[in-house]
Amino acid sequence: MKLIYTHENRFLVNNMKNIVEGARIPVVLRNEYAIGGVGDLSPFDVWLELWVMEDEDYDLAMRVIQDHIGTSSNTEWTCDNCGERNASSFDICWNCQHAR
């Protein structure tokens, strides 16, 4: 088994688990219940971890993760209707309510 993803946000790790499993790669979560050890353990030691079960699936799993991360855009967009700049998280223009 090899570690393929970890993050302090458990939602992000579970989301990545769903994405990797969607590519039919068997994975397992570790540290699901380690949060109770905070105080005795380093905060980094209790982060939820996603591990690929078969070592030969590691490269494919990492590509799936990188492809997903690469499609997440953090760039602003310009409204076609009014020309206003909007944050990447907006699907509707904050100025004119025109769809992205």
C-alpha cells in the first residue's frame, strides 16, 4: 500500500476517495479515528490519509488525482454580459446575475 493523498480537511480526502474509486482503483482510508489523539499526537499525524491498496495502481491513482486538481480553476472569469470580473467560485455574475 502507498499513500496517495492527505489533507487536514476530511471532506477533501473523502471527495478524492470517491474520485479515485470512480476510476476503479481500490483505496483505503487511514487515520479515520485518529482525531481523538490530538494533543498527544502532532496535528499532522491525525490527518485523514488515502492509500492505494495495490502498489501497481499508484501511478494511475496519482494521475487521476493530478487530473482532478488540474481541472480545479482558481482563476477569475469575466462576465460576457457586463464585463465584470468574478471570482472562480461564482457561477453567476455578482453584478448582473448572468450565468457564467
